[in-house]
Amino acid sequence: MRRIYFLVPDIATTKKIVQDLLMERIEEKHIHVIAKRGTPLEDLPEANLLQKTDFIPAVEQGVALGGATGLLAGLVAVALPPASTVIAGGVLLATTLVGAGVGSWFGGMVGMSIGNRRIKEYEDAIEAGKLLVLVDVPTDRVNEIENRVKEHLPQVEVEQTEPRMPAFP
């Protein structure tokens, strides 16, 4: 799946585009709309916390960094004289898992506190009243969906980003 981003000037056009995407069998759970705070989105699918923040990338980074730190701590613990080589595998596994868990927790907390880096590029346009639409589409349908959007907004610039999406919505 790829996530594509594009700006839409008003609610009416956004509704037409979302309806068209639904007709193209893009599920509503894969369509996310972000608007200026206080803008009534009516029946449009609003982006949730996972789309508005860097939670998922931060958790992934936290798992990697925490796991690596835990593994390093385990190696140091095994190298110290009181540790036995019999329990070395258990110590390495335990410290790696604890490190990954703590890293994912800290990463998630940091990711929740900062906004999505990709959305920050569009903040001025959103504050000016435009709506940002994020659509998760299968890789082989990106061009087709872009063309459908351009039928409604010929001047729109559709940006493709995030080559892979998490397995869960």
C-alpha cells in the first residue's frame, strides 16, 4: 500500500472525490481527511491520531533502538565475571526484549507528542481553509487513483509517499 496526499479547496469537492474513491472500491478506512480545527467535516472520514502523528514510525524506531541497546546491555552482562555462559542466551534474549519494549513505549510517547512530519508541509494550506486528503491505495492502483482525483481537480498535485503502510489501520 502507498499513501498519497493531496489538497482540496473545499468540502463539496472533497465529498465528490471521496464518493468517487468509494465507487472505485477504496474502503472508507483507507481515506482520511484533515481540516482546520473547528471545520465541520460532516460525513467525511476524519483522520485519527495514527494519521495525524508520527506514532507508528516512532514506535518502529523505538523498537529498533531499544532492542539494540538491550542486546548490547546483555552482551556486557554476559561478559562480566559473575554471569554464567549457561544462562547467557536467556540474558541476551531478556535484555533485548525488555529494551525493545521500553524503546517502543518511549518511541510511541514521543511520536504521539509530535505531529506527522509529512502533514507539517501542508499546515499553512490547511490553516487557509483547504482540506488535506490522505488515501491508502494498493501500489498497482496509484496512477489510476491519481487520474480519478485529477478528473475533479485538474491542477492538483498528488504526492506519493510512505511506500509501505502498517499491517493494521
